[in-house]
Amino acid sequence: QKEVEQNSGPLSVPEGAIASLNCTYSDRGSQSFFWYRQYSGKSPELIMFIYSNGDKEDGRFTAQLNKASQYVSLLIRDSQPSDSATYLCAVRRGFQKLVFGTGTRLLVSP
Amino acid sequence: IAGITQAPTSQILAAGRRMTLRCTQDMRHNAMYWYRQDLGLGLRLIHYSNTAGTTGKGEVPDGYSVSRANTDDFPLTLASAVPSQTSVYFCASSDLGLAGSNTGELFFGEGSRLTVL
């Protein structure tokens, strides 16, 4: 079992729709959770982090964490073609180890 | 502000050759990391350093070595390159302050694409 699992996609949504990206993790001791966006040929960049159960909103992005069920999700409202990228879920234990999922490719069609 | 600078951007290398990927940051972050990214496998940690003078092994350390002589530089060396080390290598840094004092966000360089023939 992988430590962090994501569906590779692609997830295709029309412009203006809500994109829902999901991630599950295996280590119950995980403390913090991150969503990175990576455009093709570019380096990852952080878009959201969440530590506590529940929702955290930032503009069009909402991160949701459920530690009991060991999943974290990212919702993108009013999806735009510029949101088309690979979204990487990352989970941290302690200070030195950030474990990444393999990423979900999102395609937003005009 | 440059952030993290990696060099070279791209390199083709013959198997058996020695190669050092350079990484320099100007953010005074205490922690630095080397990841490799391969299709279908995602980002995997090779080595890390929590502070100057210390290093640790990540998930896939075999065939790689690192050093951290100072805060800013964290070179990755392939002593004798093999084709399976063909990958995109990302250097990253973060500020590991006191718990709760920062997000632990990783800042990535632009990557070094390495092809070993």
C-alpha cells in the first residue's frame, strides 16, 4: 500500500464546474497535509495546506481533511482552463519527511 | 530574489560517469531536499538536510550522495551514473522553525533533467 494515494486521472471538467481531487494516506500519525500544483515541465508550487479536520478555504480553493477516514481533498470552484495541471497531495510526518502522491492530472475544457 | 537555483537545467550523461547537480538557495532556509520525479512514481525523496553539517537518507538514496557544507548549497552527486537514474531532479528548501511557526512549505527549484545513456 502506498503511503499517499491519488487517482492519476485525467480528471476532465468543463470550465466553470467544480473539480474535486482526492487523496488518501496510510499513516495515522500524519500531521499536516499539502496540495501542490505542477504545470507541465515546471516545478511544484504550494496552493493549500491544512492541519485540522474540516474545511479550509482560500479563494476558489477549499481543502478538506478527515483524519478518521484518512483522506484529504481539494475542491476547485469555477474551474478555469488555467487550472489544468497535475495536483500533488503531500503528507508530512515530523519535520523531515514530506511524502508525495503520484498526482492527479486535471483538464479543464473551455 | 532568486529563491532556489539548480544547475544544469538539462544534461545527457554516459553511464559510468560522475555527475554533480548543484543547488543553491538564498532564502536562508535551514532544511534542503533532493527529490527525483518519474512518470507514474511521483516525487521521491533522495536525501535531505535539516541544517548545515547534517544529512539524512530519504526513500531512494542508493547511488547518490550529498553534502551540506553551508546553509546555501546542497549538491547531489551521482558517483557512477546508471540509466535508471534518468529522471528530473528537484532541489527544494523549507524553513523548519519551531513547531507551528511555519507551514513547512517546500520551495522548489526549476529542476534538472538528467538523461543517462
